[in-house]
Amino acid sequence: MIKFKRSSCAVLPLVLERVWFEKIQSGEKYEEYRCGARMMRMIQRWWGEAKIEHKKAIVEFRLGYQRDAERLACVAEHVSLRADGEFIHPDLGEPTDQKHYAILLTGSVELINDEWRA
């Protein structure tokens, strides 16, 4: 597993339910979708920081909201804004025309700092 110092990365923290966390952890799910105005701004700021400052773009997933929740970090290879009507919401099972970001994930990494180790 590749190790990165947290200070050399642009980290986007996201909280997931167990089903999606386990699918990403197993490699079955390799894209994460997010929509909504607040989330769009967060992703734009995070992706922009990674590109401008030449940092590694990392998505850090947490399993729930607890302080000691299990964590998983993945490299974000590509981020794209979509509004194609082809997106089928995984929970609702119906297509939507809502603009959303698709984050393409690659291998798991370990983030290292003084406070936390994966």
C-alpha cells in the first residue's frame, strides 16, 4: 500500500453508509457520485486545490459519523461533472437529470500524520 503524508495531499472527506463503504473497500465500486450545491462547491474547491498546488487528490471515506469510525482513503484519478440523464440513483433506482460529480477512484492508500493512521 502506498503511503502519503496528509500535508502533501488535497483530502476530500466523505461519509458513507456501510453498504457503499464495503463496496469501495472490496473494489466492486470504483466511482463515487455526489450532487447538491454545497457538495458541488466542496468538490470544486478540493479538485482545484489539488491541481493548482500539484497535490495528490485523495478521497477519505468514513463509515458513519463516529469519531473512531473506520476510514478508507483512495486516490481520485478523475472528476467529471455530469448532467446526462443516464445517471441512475443507486438508492432510488430511477434516472435523474440532476447535475452531479462522478469521482473515479483508483487504489487505496494510507494517509499518515501524527493523529491518525489508516
